Amino acid sequence: AGVPHVAPERSPLSATMGVDLPMLPGMTFRDPREPVAKRAQTLNFINGYAVPGERTRRAAPAVHPEPAPAPVAPAQVAPKRTTGLPMSTLPKFIEYDRKVLRWNAFFKETVSDNPIENHRVRKCVVYMYLEDESVYVGEPRQVNSGISQGSFLKRHRIPVDDNGRFFSWADIAVGAPVTFYGRSFYVVSCDQFTRE
């Protein structure tokens, strides 16, 4: 009394390709003759830039090419599909990409353990990136100064108050102090691009 022999289940590819492969993990293959399903396109292109748009689904490529359509008279040509945005309108992150405003400023730091000086003037540069109105404050490094210098305030959007308003380029003016997180920076000058 023997155990009846059961033939192992075979891969669907084995029947079509003539290859005898068992149905095991890692032994199943995609038929290379099947058309590849395309993913939905989520971007539209305006003035050469990719911007978020409606999802469109591309049809899978046809296995057999269809005959070319008959020529259409110029009056019967369908108008191009538009995105609803005028061609001159670009998103803010594209229109202001790599545009940075720069102000030269200083702040006073109190010194309590030195009898010669009671405060120190430290120069810094305030950068505002127009694409997202984020602010970066950096201090130029001076060799052998004995003070930690470099990045004073990392790039991020700085809140003005608790109402959810953030600093913008209009809040910073030459000759007026600007306060970030309780520290007052006195703006001395700006570059030519910022003046314009």
C-alpha cells in the first residue's frame, strides 16, 4: 500500500514557455511578452517645469500596432487640453527658486566675566530664501577669535507671534532692528539684489 504520487503544481509560465518549473517562491517569473502596465501620471508640465496636476492613466501599449489614422483637415483638429493655469503663472517654489535676499547685521552680546569689556559686537549675515520665506542667520568665521561661530540660526520659517504669522521680506529693513527669538539684530546694509 503505497502513497499515491501527486504531480507538483507547475508555474503558469511553464505551460506557455515550455519550461518545467515548480511553483515555488522565487521560481515564478513574469511572462516577458506581456505588456507592462504604466503608472498613473501625476505631473503636468508648464513652461518646462513639472507641477502637480490631475492623475491621468496611460493606456497599456498595444501588442500589434494599429494603422495610422486618416489625415484630418486643419479646421477639425481638436484644441489642446489645458491645465486651467495661464502659462505665465508658476508656483512660488519655482518662480523664486534660488533667489535669496541678504542683509548684513550685528548683535550685541553681553560679557560678564571680563573687566575690560561689558559687551561684544558680533557681525552676522541674514539670508531669506524667497521660495519658502525661510531665514538663515550665519556668522562669518574669524580665525583664532575664541568664539564659536558659523551657523547662528538654522534655515527655517521664523514665527513673528503666536497668531501663526511668519517673518517675510517686508519685516526686515535696513537701519531697523529685527528680533528673532528674543535676540535683536541691527540691520546695517544689504546687497544690490535685495535693494531692488
